Amino acid sequence: MLNDRTLEFFNTLCDAQTSGEIWAETESYFSKLGFDTVTYGVIRSDRGSVERIFSNMDPSFMRHYVREQYERIDPFPGWIVNQWQPFLYSRETTRTDHLKDPVRSVSLLDEVSEIGIRSSMLFPFRNERRDYAFGLNLGINGERDALTDLIGEEPDAVRLGAAVAQCFLPGMLSDADGLTFCYAPGPCRNPLSDREREVLFWLAEGYRNTDIAEKMDVVVATVNFHLNSIKTKLGTRTREQAIATALRRGIIK
């Protein structure tokens, strides 16, 4: 049975209308439980290849991850495919000698530790056909004992919250290419154009659409077009949500 916190989380996700809202609510839920990062991996079970990674980790690190093709040596995709039970990872205690490229894999894990993720709880899932494996990874800037204590404070909220999230997170794949928190193998690209980022910048400065049109030397209809495109790509419904999402993702400063 869902507790009150998890039931509210479920109902909120049911009401979510965009992928951006699903992800924002998932981040918020686990952040309130005390986790520092939320990462969701989508893996092809037959090949063990990474299809998508959704994460609120530092965007600059995630771009570095894609650029260095770390998905090829990241041990987490393998753990997602091969593990059937929740898996507690700790940089200090988890074995790495069995990995296919232990030198690069250890280097990656050291980099992750340096940016503040030293232990995490991985929840693996399968779809009905089992051709895809999914993993929800909840990280903290603390050692294994700290993570165990954190989960022990509200174990049902963590475990059931992960199960609830898994009911909704796969739906983000339908518009994954337009999400700023989604990363995939290959060139990393910002989903917003230069003009869209300029519109967002002026919006964040408090300017109205008519003022922005004057600054950009375009008609107001063009600003409205860019704004609608921005909201679609960021998975938001209002300009305020778009600004908040862009600031959180580092798209604008």
C-alpha cells in the first residue's frame, strides 16, 4: 500500500501533461527524501547499449560523459541489465576488477566521485518484452553507511517511489530529443536555437514580448513563435516554468 507521500507523488505524475513535468516531479520527490542526484538509464537488453540517459547531474559533466563515449565503459548499464534486485553502489566498496575495461571504468567512477556522487542506490526494471532494461539511480555525496541510513529513514517511500516513477518515466522517450536533461550517445546538442536562447535571456530579465521584439528587431509574432517552441522543447507550459527550467539546466545564466 502506498503511503501518503508516495500516493501524492503518484497522483501528481498522473496529472502531469508533459515529459518535463514528469521529470521535475520525480526530481522533487527524491530530492525531498534527501538524494542529491536522480539518473534514469534506458538500455537495450540484447546489446547492453545505452539508448538514453536522463539526469539532473551537472550538465557540463554529462556533456563530457557523452563526448568521451563513457556509455561504452560505464558499469551501470551492465548492472541495470544483469541485476534483478536493487543494487547499492559505493565507490569505496564496490568491486571493479571484473569490468571489461577496468582502467577507464575506474577513471569514470573517480570522476563521478569528484563531482560529489560517492554512493547510490540502483533500481533495475524490465519492460514486458524484456528487450529494454531501465535503471533508476539515486545518488548522494556520502559513503555507503550514509546512504543506508538515508534509505532506512523512509524505506517504503524510496522503494515504492522508485516503482511509481518507473510507471511514468518510460513515457519520456517519445519526445526525448527535445529534453535538456536527456543525453544520448553521439554529438551532444542543445535543443534550443541561438534565437530561442536570446528570447529566454530577455524573458528572464523581465522584458515583455513587445520589448523583446524591439530588442531583437523582429515582429511580436516571431517572439511568440520562439516562445511556443521553447516551451515545447523544454516540456513546460508557462514562460515562468521555461525560465526556471532553463536556469536549472544551465541553458541561460
